Amino acid sequence: MSQQSQQPQQPATIDPTAPAAATAGTEPDINEELAGLYAEVEGLREQLTELEALRSKNTELSDQFLRAKAEADNARRRADDDVAKARKFSIEGFAQDLLAVADSLDAALAIESATAEQLLEGTKATQSQLQSVFERNKLHAIQPAVGEKFDPHQHQAISAVPAAQEANTIVNVLQKGYSIADRVLRPALVVVAAPQ
């Protein structure tokens, strides 16, 4: 055996400052870790506060949306009701005006011993009343003159006859038409000159 192998091994010396150094080296790591966790917690708290604010804003906007939707629905319903009432009662004024004409006709028929002159006079008065009602309600007669050019928007040709006037002009009016405002209710029935 060699001399080196026979020499007793000396115990390793422990440096008494070593644990303190090791502990001192780990303390800043824990403090840094705690500080990082604290900052993360604070960041999460801020995010939670923002999330609660966003939820509150979302609830507020949802309420506003629902109210606006309800108001729009109510406005649409009111408009639909107004349109339905306008359609239903739009003729009311015209009908009320016609009541006077109906009364005049009833009064004329109630006279049993009326002369032809009285009947003619009453008929003319009733026709005048009717014309007045038509004017008030913008109902206009379409009565083209003989020789006027045929207008398919206002006239309806019943027949075409040979005539000494220009083709497609009115020869005779069989029945006058009527329009309300710019809309034709009934075209005038006419006879037109045939092309030669």
C-alpha cells in the first residue's frame, strides 16, 4: 500500500459563513418572487375592476338597446295603426259630403205630385251639389273634347270608326271618366278615328 492511501482522510471543514451566504442568496429570490406575485395580483385586481366596469357598461347598453327596440316597436305599431285608421276612415270626409246629396235625392223622391219642371230643377240642384262635393274632394271629370288626341292613360277606346279627322283622335265621348288628384279612377270611354 502506498503511503497516500494509508493516510487517514481529514474531515472536510465547514465554512460557518456558508449557510448564511446561501440563505442570503435565496432571500432576494423569494422577495423578488413575492414582489412579482404581488404585482400580478394587483394587475389582476385592475383587470377585475375593468371587467366589472365593462359588465356594468354592457348591462347599461343592453338596457338602452332594449328600451330603444321597444320604442321602435311601439312607434311601428302606432304607425301601422295610423295607416290602418287612415285607410279605414279616409273616405269619411267624402262620405259625409255625399250625405247632403243623398238627402236631396230623398227629398225629391218624397214629393209625390212633382211636375216635370220641379223634377228637372231638383235634379240640376242635386247635380250641382254633387259637383261641389267632387271639387272639395279633388275628384275631377275626364271629358275630352271631340278632335282631342287619344290618351291611353286617361281614355279607353271602345271602337275605332272611319272619320274625316286625324287618326287616333276622339270622335265621340260615350262616358266621362274621373280622376282623383293625379290618379285615374275611371278612364273616359271614347270612340276614336280609325287610321285611313
